[in-house]
Amino acid sequence: MRLVPASLASAGLFAFGLVLASSVVQAQAPSTRVRGTVERLDGAALSVKTSTGEAVTVALAPGYSVGGVVKATAADIKKGSYIGVGARPQADGTLMAVQVFIFPEAMRGTGEGHRPWGVLPESTMTNATVADTVSRVDGANLVLSYPGGEQKVTITPDANIIMATPAQSSELAAGAQVAMTASKAADGSLTASRITIAKAGAQLPM
């Protein structure tokens, strides 16, 4: 098995591809999200048991890349940070964060803006700079600023907060938690070129 090291920037790029499921994944249809536990890697065939208990096999494309995510907290989100927030709208017009991805500095400005997020019903994705933050014992309130607008976001302890970290293909071992967007061929076979691994303590991105 060939090892494919991933720099922080490339790890962030492909975690970003997962975070922006609504704008990236849908544009590459037909495709499907695969999220679950690695059972084995046999050559370029990755066997995964999904969260629903389904066993699927994904062919890893030549030159595939691997990146990781690690657990972060609201305290890691600073004024000036560039983040991606998957959220649900609240009655008062603010957003309640479901998932927060802290981008590496090298990816500042990527996918900037506010748009629907196809991962959850009636949800949005905002990639923006933190213009202001007010931390609380139970979370944080953020103002996200992007060209043409801003969004107010509440982050609670229930939000999945993650950030990129390097990973390599040797970590695709039995028991690893992985997520990917796989291309689906007419015969139903799946192929993926990027895989995200959740490091210890981290939850997989949606």
C-alpha cells in the first residue's frame, strides 16, 4: 500500500470539501456520502460499515489523498479566525451551529459566503471570518462577516467543532472512523479520491 502524506493545507482542503456538502457534493452528482467505520483495506478497495449498519466497498482512486480532523472547542475560535459553520436558523434570525470547521490559515477565503447546506433540512453553511466573539461558560456567540453580509451564530456544547490535521493512508486501518464523498457509477460501484479520518476524540464531519 502506497503511503500518501497530506500537508495541513491539503487536509483542510478535503475536510472543507465535506463541510461544503451543499455546494461541492451536489455539483458533482451522481455521488453519495459514505460515513462509518473501516473494516479493512484490501489493495485499493476500502470496506466500510456505515452508521446505519450497511457494508459498502469504495474503490480508492489513483493518487487519493487522506486528511484528518481533530476535536476543537469554542475556545479555539478567535476573533479573526476563518471558519465554516453548518447551522440551523432560529426564530430570531440568528443561527444555531451544528458543525464548525476551523480552517487552516492557508485556506482563508475559500468558499466564502452564506448558502444552503444540503446535509440537513433547512440548514445553511457560512464560510466567513469571525468579526466578533463573546464567550460564555456554555459556548459562544459569534458574528461572521463575509462580502455582502454577516450572520450571528450561537455555538453550544452540542456543536461538533473540528479542525484539520495531517493524516496518511496507513491510518485507514480497521476501526478508523472515516467520511468521504464517493462518485457513483451506473453499476452502483463507488469511487473516492479523498478520505477524512477522525482522530481520537473527534466526531466525523457531516
